[in-house]
Amino acid sequence: MVAQFLGLKLRLLANLFRRSPWQVVGLVVGLLYGLGVALAIVGVLVTLRFSDDVASIRSGMVVAGSIVVLGFLLVPLSLGVDDSMDPRRFSLFAIPNDRLSLGLAVSSLAGVPAIVLTLVLLGTIVTWSRGVGETLLAIVAAALLLATCMLCSRVSTAVAAFLLATRRAREFSGIIGILLVVMISPVVVLLLNVDWSRYGLDLLSALAGILGWTPLGAAWSVPADAAVGSWGTAVLKLLIAAATVYLLWLAWCRLVAQMLVTPGREANVKQYGVGLGWFDRMPRTPLGAIAARSITYWGRDSRYWVSLVMIPVVPVLVSVPLAVAGVPGSVIALLPVPIMCLFLGWTLHNDVAFDNTAIWLHIVSGASGWADRIGRLVPALVCGIVLIGLGSAISVSFYGDWSALPSMLGVSTCLLLAGLGFSSYTSARFPYPATKPGDSPFAQPQASDTASALIQSCSFAGSFVLSVPAIGCALMGLLVDPHWHLLALVTGVGVGVLSVVGGVWLGARTFEKRGPEMLASAVRA
């Protein structure tokens, strides 16, 4: 039975090479890259065999190994990996649960992650081959680690099959994963600012001492403890590692048994209240109808709210390198609001393409270009006003000088309105293929040429270029004379208003002239 499952898994892997030539090339490059990284790590591990600094090797290996085990546990759960050997596919074959569980668990060894991990574990055996006892413990610990990682992956994938069965659940888990990555940014900054020459080894040793007694790092610590003479501790941690494998096996068997009698979960259809929602609250005009529709999209369509969730992430990714470079925190506090305004205005640069073929309703109904262009800007303007008002006050309070508030308001307003002005024109004149309604927002379609990248770059850079005068006045106010702050406010608001008015005017004329072309573009996409 185990041999049959292994053969099936190998055939599935071989079928990957029957795709299109470019997909095969990408697959081969990925395989070579993974094997290259594995061989490089093995080379380092073999070299460590001849080092006498056992304590430092132990600390680094336990910490790094714990991260590896955690990755096998969390990656399938956060990404919702498609399982080609899902137990539910064998529910009609009447295979006993224990045999099915064993066969599926062993079949997971036929995969690139398992091969890479096996090579690395062979390298750890070489690292700790400093005696007969240490070598035997290293072999046993490596076997337990391989079983632990494979069972972690199977258990996590099975749990994901229950929790992430629907598209909305997978989207939510993807966003949570991204936010978790952003949340660990302060930890990265702390680690980069540590004086490793003085405190690094002590910090690494303390962390390894904690992880070594957990299921994540116990097996990694077994041969290392034996190498330093702590045989009793090594045996205790070996028992922890064995108990971890046993508990994971029980969890896997239980999950297989449950999956065999549980069909895939269907998405629940959300029931909305009686009424027309925002269409009842907005004026009964073409502009009001389009604004109501846009607000509804921003609240319900995952393509919009995923973008909104990502906007606050960008300032964090920008601030972390600046903090590492030594930029004062008071200066960094002035950056998040303008950056978010820049991306908020840029978000709508391809808004027409999000309608897909539904754009025909705007065209055949005779809605004016002004109504369409302004109606689409309403939700972004509402969000932008709240962001600029509250965000500027909070940023300036952290900066510590309230005289900079006019500059914050002017620069942020200019970036937002300039972005909306460019978006009003580019979304009507240069729509390019976008994610279709109902598809995952993380699955972006391939454009037929470089037009999409050019449109994105030009609309983004144009918003920034138009804001340069306001940014220049703000810098003069911060560095030379506070009187420049008022000029930054006037310049920013003035340029922003002119930009959005000009963009809406051009976009409205383009929308009215190119209605058939926009519909044809949507049909082709």
C-alpha cells in the first residue's frame, strides 16, 4: 500500500513536466534553486564538523531548525496549499484508516521540501559525528525531525482543508499572513540593532535554551547536548521529540478519519438586509447611483478591501529600513500619512477594468462622464479626508512640533488629489486586464504587453511629481523657516484641487468618447 502511494505521488510529480515549455522552465529553475540552497547549507554543516565552538553551533542550529519546523507547520495553514493527495479522494476505496494514514504520510517524502530537508538533516549528522554516541543520537534525531516536519505539513494541510475551504477564507488567511509578517518587522529591527559582537551570542544562546525544550527545537538540540556532555538532557529532549512525533501521528490519523466522512465545506451565502443599502441613502441621480455602487464595492468586493488593507502595510515596510539606517523616529512619524495618501489615490488608476463587462451598463444608460468619474472618487475621498485629518494630527503629535501640521495637511492632500486626478484619466483611457469579479484578489492576470507596468509607473510617478512643490515647501519649513509650512498647505491644496479637476475633466471626455473601446477591452480581458 505504501509503495502504491509513493508511486502515485511520483507520477503526479512527473506530470508537472507535461505543462507548457515556460512552466517547465520555471519549475526546473525552482528545483535547481532549491537543491542549490540545500547543497550550500550541507556544505556549511560539513564545514562546522571541524569547528570546536560547539556551543555557538548548537545555539544557531537550534534557533534555525525551530524556524524550519514552524515553517512546515504555518505555511500550509496560512496559504491554503492545494493537496494533491487529499484523503477525501480515497474515501471510496475502503482503505483502512491506519493504512491510508501511513501511506499518505510516507508519500509526502516524495516532494521537493522533503528532499531538501533530508539533505540538510544528513548534513547535521555529519556536523555532530564527533563520537559513536553523538552520531547515533544525530541519526535518530534526524529521523524524528523528518517525521516531525512531514507530519506537521500533513496536519497543517488537513486543517487548512477544513478552515480554508472557501475562497473568502483563503483570502482572509493570506491577509492575516501578510499582517503577521509586518508585525514582526519591529523584531527584525531589534535584531539588526543588536550589537552581535557583544550581546549576540548570549541572546542566541538564551533563545536556543528555551526552544530546545519545546517540540520545535528539542530534536535539533539532542545531538548538540550530547556533544557538550549533557547526556541526560539529550535523552530527555529525545523523549520530547519522540512524544511530539507520536502526538502528531495521532492528530494526523484523527484528521484522516474525519476527512473521509466530511465533504468539503461550501461557502455560506451571505444574507443582506432588506433595502437597497447605499442606493437608498445617496441622491437618486446618475452620480449618486455610481457613488453608491462604488461604496458598496469597497465594502463587499475583496479586490478593493484587500487593497485597502495593504495600504497601511506599505509605510511599515518603508519605515523599517529607515529605522535600521538610524533615521530618528520623530522624522519617520511624518511619513506614513503621505505614503498612504499616495497609494490611496493610485489605487483607482485601473478602476474601470474592475467592472469587467458590467461597464456596458454605464455606457448604454447614457450616464455622463462627469457622473462616472466623480462617483467613483467618492469612497476614496471619504477615506482620504478621515485619513488626512486624524493621521496628520497623530503624526505631528509624535513629531513634537505642531507648526508642521499645515505641511502635513498640504502634502497629504496634494498626493491624494493628484493621484485621484491621474486615476480619473488613466482608468478611462488606458484600462488593462484586472482581476475578474469573484476571483481571488491575489491571482493577478497576465497583461499582453508592458502597457500595464507603464501605466502603473506613470500614474504613480505623476502623482508624486505634481506634489514636489508642496513637498519642497514642507522641507523648507522643517529645515529653514516654519513660515514655509503655510505655503506648503496653500500649494498642496491648490495643486491637488487643480489636478483632480483637470483629471476628472479629461477622464469624463475620454469616458464619453471611448465607451465602445472600453467595453471591447473588457470583453477581451
